[in-house]
Amino acid sequence: MNSINPTKLPDENNLKEAIVFFQKIIHDQTPTLLRVAELVLETLRRKGRIFLLGGGSGAKLTERIASEFVSRFKPFTILSPAFALNPESPLFTGLCDRSSPEKLLALQIERFCSIKDFLILFEWEDSPCNFLEAAQTAHRLDIPSIGINVKPNSPLIPLLDQVFELPFTRINRIYEFFHLMGNILEDVVEREFPQELFRDNELVNGWEAALEESRRLQLKHPYPPPEISIVIPTMNRKNYLVQCLDRIFHYAERSFEIILADDSTDGTSDAIHAKYDNTGRVLILHNETRKGVITSCNLGLAAAVGKYVVTLNDDLYVLKGWDSSLVRLVENEPSCGAAAPLLLETNGTIQRMGMVDGHRSRKYPELTPVFGSRGWNARGKTPDQCPESRWVRECECSGLYLLRREVLYEIGGLDTRYRKYFADVDWGLRIRLAGYRILYCPKSVMVHFTLSREERKETDDLFQWDLKIYREKWGIYILDY
């Protein structure tokens, strides 16, 4: 049995000093902690957000406190409760090539914050920049703000609603105070604040409506339950659809069911029923009135019983190994919530290989951009001309996904505020916000028919509408559209 090395034990005097220090903080700083907690709760009740501003030794601490707040709330939310703004991140440092840290901090507050929010400013002597311009911006916009560890002669004082000066100067003691304050605030919020206030009611209600309707349908699924549920929304594209289904049956390596969400008025359901009914694997949800592609897709997703779910367009066809490659990748990577295939044009060039657009979200700073080779840059090249198309790598989103079904039920279905576009991108961001990775799978290959120029013109208004919804919802401010 190994003996404990006495030299490894903490010094008893240091331990006693730390205990006394924390007892003194709790005794002497209770009014400060209570007031900050009260302001935090007031902000959250009015559906505002907490912005933590710090630099130097406080940068990582603000990030830790913000991430702890975020982790207490499920990804079904439209609103994350706390964010860290600091000049220490690599993205921020890169942007400073064109502007000063002071100006960029002020710009973040101007773009991200509103009068409903609450700014907590942590002043540190070793911060690489001062927060005067940031405080001036918050003051000009009437954003409630307090300063902690602000010195009596600081120019910040007239700009802040309240100032709390700490009675100690050692950096490690100040850090310990902030750490304790963060823990107390997080516990207060978790104990006293209802998570339901953060729910995205429109998203949740749309998914729950799909679940309720799917239960009423009482579909006859294959037995035993399939490994993959394939959901295909369609409307008046019978010829494309038949080709799509034929390929799935021909190349299937895993057990599957196909749930067809049909908005057609041209007899598509009857034709598919006549051809595939004897297989027992094609379930048809024929909508009496048009529901639209997003709502129809949600209904199919809600009805799915497979271990994995995948959404396919009716105008694509799969190639050999498409299903096994996706499933193996997700099974072998516990952190992977979804996998995305390689999409080719009909001429064999790359259409999409997972999207890596460096999305940056004002409302969700915790959505760290994924950097790397962007799928759009590969367009027009063949896989042989683009070596990166052959690598498994992380991506931000895709046009198509295979998801674990438990991830689907954690994040919900597609957002019905979209009409056609960006619902898949939105889904990808929600998968990542829930803490899962999306991996691009180069061995899963599909061919997708591109819309003609005339068809694209017809849907341009839908694209612009959905782009507006997407930007407003996520606060995306770097996007090449």
C-alpha cells in the first residue's frame, strides 16, 4: 500500500488562513453578494442577459461564470442567460489588428446588449486594456451596470449604477472572491429561477404539436424496429422521389424505414403506395392540406422509431455504403451527435462537404466558430481535386444529417418559423449548443440535383425571408449571404 508523502500535504497555516479568509468574505461581503444576486435575478425575470466584462486575470473567470450559467439551461432555449466579453479570446485578438481592444469591447456592448440586460464589470490591474470606453457605451445606451473591485479614484465610477470596492488587494484573494461570487450567483439562479422562462415557446410548441399528431396517426412500423428512420418531405416530384427510393432500397446495408411526408396533389402517395406497399418499409403521411416542408419534416421526425434519424431530400440519390458509414462514425465517436455526408452535383463535383463558415453569434458567444476548410470553397472541384473532402473533420452544420434519436428529442425538431431554408443550419447550431459535435463523413456519398435557375428565382423570396429569421434568431453577423 502506498504511503502518503507528508511533503505533499497542504501547509496547515495556509489552510487555516484560507478558511478564515472565506469566512470573512461571507461575513463582510454578504450585502455585496446579496445585491449582485438581486440584480441578476431582476435581469433574468425581465428576460435580459448577464454580460460579464473582464480582462487580464479576470478573463477566464468571466468565461467560467458565463459557461456555468449556460450549462444550467437546456438547449431548447432561445435565450442564454450569461455571456463573457473580454479582450483575451483568439478571435478578439485577431480583430485587434484593425482596431484597439478598447474600441472592440465598446462595439461588442453596442451590438450585443440592450436595456433589458445587465453588465457586471470586473476591474483588474493586469488587464491589457481599460474599460472606460465600454462603460461609456453602456452608460449612453442606459444598460444597467455595476463595477466590482473598482478603485475610489476610478473614472468608471460616474458611469456605473453601483460600485463595489473590495477590501483586499492581492490578486489571488480577488480571484477567490470572484470565484465564490460566481458559485453563489449560479446556485441562487438555479434555486430561485424557473428555467421555463428561457424556453423558446414557438420552437417547443411546434415540436410538441408534431409529437401529438404523430401519436394520433398510429403508424404501422416495421418490426423489429429499424436501425435508421429516413424522413423525406415531398411535393409533386414523383419522378425524383421514385429514383430516390429505388436507390435507398438497392444500397441499404442497415435496417430502415422510410417516412414519406407528402404535400403532393398529383397522386404521388398512390403511386408510391402501389410500388412499395409490399415492402412494409415505406410509411406515407399524406397531408390533406399543404403543411410546408418544415412542418411535414417535423411530423416525420416525430413519428420515427429508429435508433438514428436522417432527413433526405426527394431529389437526391444515395451511393453504396452511405448508411453504414454515417452510423459507424456516430457510434465510434461518443461526443458526436450528428454526422453529415458528402453531397455531389450530378456532374461529380462537390456541392457540400459539411459547412465550416466560422459563424459568429451575438446572442450565443459560447458557440465557438469552427475553423478549417470551408465546404463552399470546394464547389466545382471533384473529390480527387480536393484532398480535404476525404478527411473526417468537425463542421458547424450541413444540409443533411444523421442524428442519434435521443439528440433529436433533446434539441427538438426543425424550427417552423423557417419556410424552407436555414432550418438545417439552425438545427446544426442547436446540436452544437447542446454540447455535441457534428462530424463530416466522407465515405457517405449522395448525389443532389441542383435547382434550375428558374426554380431558384421562384424561391428567392423564401430564401430572403428565412435568412432574415435566421439572423434575427441567432445574431449571426459574419455570414456570406
